[in-house]
Amino acid sequence: MPHEVATEFQRVVERWRQLPLDHALSYAGRVRALVQSLADRVAEADGVPTSAVPDRGPATLMDQLTVMVYDASAVAASSAVPASAALTSTLAADLASLRRELV
């Protein structure tokens, strides 16, 4: 995982853990959208069909985000496909944007 992605990812996780449940519930859709977007982009870079990430509630969202951030980083590091380079080029910014929204 690139350093800037790892830094922003850790900040998002820390911020999420500090949110009261009602706030987490209100932001769950935004986090879920990022998780799904990453899943779709990873599938595209791998050349496989997209599929819906299951909604397991706010308690598992950071786990799902963790998996997708690692998958996106792995695909980008191991592939010469142009879509994979674009995958991580915006990942740190996407995570930073999410972090700023979690208030």
C-alpha cells in the first residue's frame, strides 16, 4: 500500500472509531459507496464482472474498506493495465475526502 494511502486509510479508521453510533449510521451510506466504488474498480482492473458488496451494517464497514483498499493497492502494484494505475491515483484523495466528511 502506498504511504499516502496508508496514512489516509489509518486516519479514516481512527475517525470512524470515534464516531457515536448515530453519526456512524448517518455516514454509512457514504462509506458503503466508496467500498462499492473500489470493488467495481478492482473488478474492472482484473477484467471480471462487478458484484454488489453486501451490506453488513456499520460495524463491518471498516473491515470491508480495509479489504478493498488492500485489494486496490495489490491490483495496482501487480498490473500493467491502465485502469489499475488510475485505481490508486485517486485512492488517497478519496480517503481524505471521506475522512473530512466524518465529523
